[in-house]
Amino acid sequence: MRSTRSRRAALRAGASLATALPLLAGALTLGAPTAQAAPHPGRDALRGTRPAWATAQADRGAAADSSSLSLRVYLAGRDADGLAAYAKAVSDPSSASYGRYLSAAQARARFGATPAQVSAVKSWLEGAGLRITGTTRRYVTVTGEVAAAEGAFGTQLHNYRKDGHTYRAPTTTASAPATLNGAVLTVTGLDTAPHRATHDDQLPPPGAVFRNAGPFSSYYGSNIASTLPDAYGKKIPYAVKGYTGRQLRAAYGAGRYTGKGVRVAITDAYASPTIAADAAAYAGRHGDAPYAAGQLRQVLPKNYTHTDDCQASGWYGEETLDVEAVHAVAPDARITYVGASSCQDDDLLDALGTIVDGHLADIVSNSWGDIEAHQTPDLAAAYDQVFQLGAVEGIGFYFSSGDNGDEVANTGTKQVDTPANSAWVTAVGGTSLAVGRNDTYLWETGWGTLKATLADDGGSWAGFPGAFTSGAGGGTSRTVAEPFYQRGVVPHALATANSAAGNRVVPDIAAIADPNTGFLVGQTQSFPDGSQRYSEYRIGGTSLAAPVIAAVQSLAQQARGGRPLGFANPAIYARYGTKAYHDVTDTPLGAGTGLAVARVDYANTYDASEGMTTSVRTLGRDSSLTAVHGYDDVTGVGSPARGYVESYVR
């Protein structure tokens, strides 16, 4: 939505590219670990720094005093409470401060750490025997030995067994001297359990070619599988070859808007070395506007790390999907890809921080995440701080909600994904989309897929309707309080599913995600003969939904006269129940009417040499989650309808 503190992104590595491509408030917070009384006098606790898995039963003894570690000490800034309050005020359409955004320089001056705070934190760390290795506007990095870190943070570091492995963690909550007056937000690196992020889509393996077999439908229902068995009492269509920008723009009411003058950023890890050529080829083949000079550019780190752990080359396809989807729906929007140096939390935070520090875009699409069980309050606070700083500048962050439904099949536990669970981001859920003849919007269901294969006799579907394979992530958070904008919209039973006080429910809005009604992308891939060449395939996942919604938001910003939408959730929920949304349900054709498509796939993913597989994919069956009339935990308030973009016109 996964030691070092890695968490969110396990996607695909990349050779560095030039910076510019030639083509061409309060209740919103997770419970940030602000300073509070610590067990020892004269110390402020850094809440959330002792992980829940560091139990007495798992304790394997003290870590060696001389063991080395690397830490990142995040700075709280001069007014953390004021930051959250202002971020809420400028984002709430009912507030007198709505839309009164600050520049990046103004935000730093008002909420950033003061030179005196930075100096005091550095002096404390150096005095404890740790070595300063870097300083930014948001954090100080240090290295040193375990003994020095224990002295600095007022805790002991022990080794613990977790999931068959041994990791280091504090025995008690870390703390900082009260004399720092709350200058420290949190510290990461004291525990070493992996929290590696993953992308949320259905991409092919890194490097190896992936191609779809036929037959296909060119639009939903155009090619009926007349020789295959019935499903739900009728013949069913073959899956679409993959929708294009023209079809998605029509489905989501783009009208005459193109995103002109709007800046969209995309974050992932690493970078595709062929993105410029691939994006240009795709646009040319499918009638998208050609890229203008400088319209697509990359901002990349000097070095990449953890390329093996993160399966770095696997992120190429994610970047390709995100870029091509945004351009297909918003062909005139300027796109800046900001690559992280790895899939680890600190590096992904750096990518997000780069956007905020330079205000590189007003809309940020993020197709990566992890399960909430891997969330820790210390890192949640660091993420929320970046999201809040973005909000006061008028920057909105959009995160895919996940591809494993309620996560029970994937993890054994019902839970949501993170950072989509943050109350400061827009969580994007997924749908199955039917676009008919002449680009007509037919219907959507909540994305959830069951799969059954063709029986050996060819006369029936074995085990129909089959097992759950994937679906849009959603549900109720266990850690994030119910935000103000969801009250009165999200059903009480959903909000209070995990606590009587109420929690954040995911997602907020939705768009196309089902790979069986997916989007066509073009990417350079490696073929069995050793060649590398451009090829196209259909793809889905909420990794598609997130950039599609980001692109629609760029259309809305253009309709608003170019004024940024900022953190959009209050405005999104303010439109709930209007014609701005398709009210997506699992039964768009009526109760008892099942929906399914037929698929024929290459057994080896690229050609017929090893045979073909034929299956039926039932739509609208997302694990325990259901899309119903009104708000639901599969599609949120729904998907953008023809009136959505126009609703921002003033």
C-alpha cells in the first residue's frame, strides 16, 4: 500500500537518467509522537519508537555495545501543532483560510526547525558520542555505536526474534532531553526489522517480457466468447485488450480539459532508463498528444542503494504505468518523476520531501505501500509531517489503497494499507470499468476478482466461480483516528469497526483498477532471444487507479482556473451524494446479475510455445469488502462522473 528501516516500496533498479528528458489538525493526525513525559525525569518520550514485537518473550539479550548503527533524527520544527492546524484550515472548504496556501519558503519560515533547534540537536547527539553525517531541513543523520545510541536516547537496545529472524530494537520507548524543548519529532533506525514498500499493481516480472494473448474485446462486450461455457446463465465477453486515454477521459468526464498548466509529480523507487522513448512511442500509437519539450522530466538521486533487496529493476514498469496513465488522461499536464534511491522509508520520505521543499508539483501520485501491521508511529509521524507541509503549500498526495482486498488472504489479518491510511492523503480504491461502443460509460463495480479455469472437457468452468485472486484494498484503520471530513459520510458501523471512538476508513475515491478491464501500457522489455524492444500489454491494480485520479484532479485544477486543490479530501467529501460521482456498487445491472469476462493467456507469459490457459474472471467480489450504494470501503465516495471536473469551475 515490506535491518534498516525499509518499508514501502518493493518495485523495479535503474540506471540514472539526465534530470530533464529529451522528449520531448488535530483529529487528522495518526497520533504523532510528540514530546511527552518519559519514564526518566528530564526526558521527553519519543512515542512509537519501541515496536510492539519487542516483547519479553522474544528478547534474545542485549545488542553488542560496539555494534554500529545509522540513525535519522527527525526535527519537529518550531510549531508542530500549528502546522497540523493550518494544514486543516487551508484544506477545508468551510474554513475562512481555505486555499490560503504558503510558498515553500513561507512554510519553512513558519513551521520549519530553527537554526537554534538544529544546533541544539546536533550538540546533543555529538555530546553523546554519535557522529553527524548529514543535516537537512527535516532531519539529522548520525552513525555510531550501540552504547552511544543507548545513552543518547535513554533506552537499551536488545535483539529480538520476529518471524524467524533476529532484529534489534529498543527495550523501552526512546526519549530526548527535555532541554531540547520538543525539537525532536522522532528517531528511526533504532529497530532493524524490514518494512520494505511494494508497488500495488499486477506488473510482469522485472526484465522478462509479458504479453497478453487474445481474443480480446476492443470495448466492453464487443467480442463475445460464444464457444466457451456460459457464466451466470449467459455468454460472456472476452476481456478488453486494454483501455486507452480516449476511453478513460470519456468515462471520467474530462470534457475539454487537458491539465494544461498543472504540475503532477510521481514518486517511485529507482528510474526506468527507457521511459522517454517508451512514453513517446505509446503516445504516438494511441492518439495521445505528443510530449512538449520539458513536459516530462526526472529528478533522481545521485546513487541507488538496496537494489537487490528492493528488486530494483522491477520498478521500471511502475514508473511507465504511472507516466503513461497520467499523460493519457491529462495530456497537457507537466509530469515530474521523482525517484527514491531505494524502496526504504527514509529514501521514499526523501523523494516526497524533495517535492515539498521545491514545490515541484501540486498533485503527487504514489503507487506504493505496505500493510498497516508494519506501520510504526515513529515513521507515521515523519510521513504525516511531510503531508502536512505539502497541504499548507497546496500540494495533494494520492496513494493507491492496495491490491489484496481486506488483506486476509495475503496476511491472515484483516487490515488496510499504509500510507493510504494516513488522514492527510487521498486513498484511491479500485473498480472494474465497462466502457462501451463510442466510448460510452456503461458501469463500474468494486474491483474484486474470482478466477476459475476451463475444465479439461472444455464444457464447463472447473470450480466456478473460483477463488479470490485480487481486489481493491480498503477497510478500517486500527491506528488512525476518524478525520473530520469523513464524519457524517462514512457509515458509523465502518468507522467504529475497530474502536468506539471511530477510525479512518479507506479509500476516499476510486477509479479503474481491475486488470481484466485494465489499461494498455507500452514498455521496453527483454525477450527470450536476448533482444530488448518496445511491447504493449494490459495492466491494472490500484497502481493504475492512483495516477488516473491524480490526472483527473489536474483536470479539476485547470477547471478551477489553475488554483491548486491542495489536500483534496475535504473537497472530495463535500461533493458526496451529488452528480459529481458514479455511485459504484457490486451489482450495477441489478441484484442477482453476475458479471464476468473470459481470458486466454500464454502459459509462459509471452507466446504460445508452451500452451495457453483459459479462465473466467468474476467481477465485483472483493474478499469481505463490498461496494454498496453510498460510501463503501472498496470505492469510497465513488468514481468521478461527468459532473466532477466541472464542479470545480468558478
